[in-house]
Amino acid sequence: MSTTLWNSTITRIGIDAVEIIHSGVFILFGEPVPEALADVSIVHDRASSLARPLQAGDQFVFGGQTYVLDEVGGRASDNLTELGHVVIYVDQPDQVLLPGAIKASGPAPLVPEPGSSISFVEV
């Protein structure tokens, strides 16, 4: 059984975000998103607060696909809470982990539709 730590609904996907998603990078940003970041972001409605800080072993559910968090940067949970913002690198073990980022592993990313749910869960 899993416990939802955070969930939201995608409101829009920036025009440049599609290519970035296909390269294995998710840039989440909650409404209101700064205009300079809107084109590269997966914008969501920030519907939920974070139940507890994220940690390795939690899961990110995105567009019906599940990714396991391998590493969580020291500011990732705070940024998600304050701005709805986090960058998730999928299957990129050589990527330097920035404080506001997460490294995860899972299936090849697909681009979800606006209205899709996104969430972090504890299993």
C-alpha cells in the first residue's frame, strides 16, 4: 500500500518541455510560473502540500508511469513546497545532483496531457 506525499494536476506543458521530457528531464513548476520558465516547464496547480520531505526510495508517478527516487537534493523538498518547483533527472546517474534536483530511475518518459495527475508517493 502506498501513501501519497504530494499530488497535483498538470495545467500545461511548455512548448520546449516536450523535447526536454523525451531527454529524461522533468522540470516541474507550480502556478504562477515565471514567464521565463513557462516554455520549459511542466506547469501544475500546486494542489497539495508535501506531507514530509522526499527521500530515496519514494516514487514519482507521472503520466501513469512510476519512477523510483534514487537521490534527493537538499533543497528539493523545500523548493517543491515553496514554488512547486523541482527538476527530476531520469536514468542519468552521471548527472551532478544539484540541491534542488532529484535523480530517479524508471521507464522511458512519455509526455502526459494537461489534466493528468502527478504525485510523489511513499511505498
